[in-house]
Amino acid sequence: MDKQQGVEHIYTALLNNENKSTQEKTSRKTLIRELVDDEGISQTTAYEWYRDAFQQYKWEQSEKSEGYEAIHPLQMLEDAEDLLESVPDDDLESKIKLQKHYAYLVGKFKHQITFRSYEAN
């Protein structure tokens, strides 16, 4: 599989995710694992292809959208978790950096993601 085919494969998966619920969506980690295990692509190359496909996907989505679109805090946290899980265990520097970023996001959006019993009604 060459770069163009790999990027198209990932881009197609991203397009297919639009109509799926959150649990049914294909995660970045799964797409990378498919390329690494099934196609024999190196992990670094697979992530580069994903980045290229995701940039193309976001660019085309921004052309379709009409103006500013806010990202939900839970989506940001899920993306940060996905990044954290994708880092190999032997890369401690990146893992610590992403853990700090995740902790920052949790602190920043704590008031939006926690349930407050006094605000129930």
C-alpha cells in the first residue's frame, strides 16, 4: 500500500464515521493498528498518513460548515485520551507531556463535565 492509498483508506473511514454513533466510530488507534498489522506499514508512517487524511477531512468539513463551530469539552477529552493511549509505553517524555495536557483539560472543563447534585433541578 502506498501513501495515497493509505490516506484514502483513512479518509474513507473518517467519512464513514460521520453517520455512526460515538461507540460505533472507528478510532484513530484502530485505524493505525489496521495499517501496521494488516498492511505492514510502520507506526510512524501510519500516524503521518492519518494526520494528512485528518487535515484533508477537517479542511473539507470546514468548507461545508457555515461559520464557527465549538468543540464540546468531552470531545476534547476523548481526543486527548486517544492521543495518550496511542503513545508507546517506552516514550516517557511524550506520555508525560500528554498526561499534563489531559490533566489541564480536566481541570479546565471540570465544571462542565461533573455532575453537581445541587444543580439537578
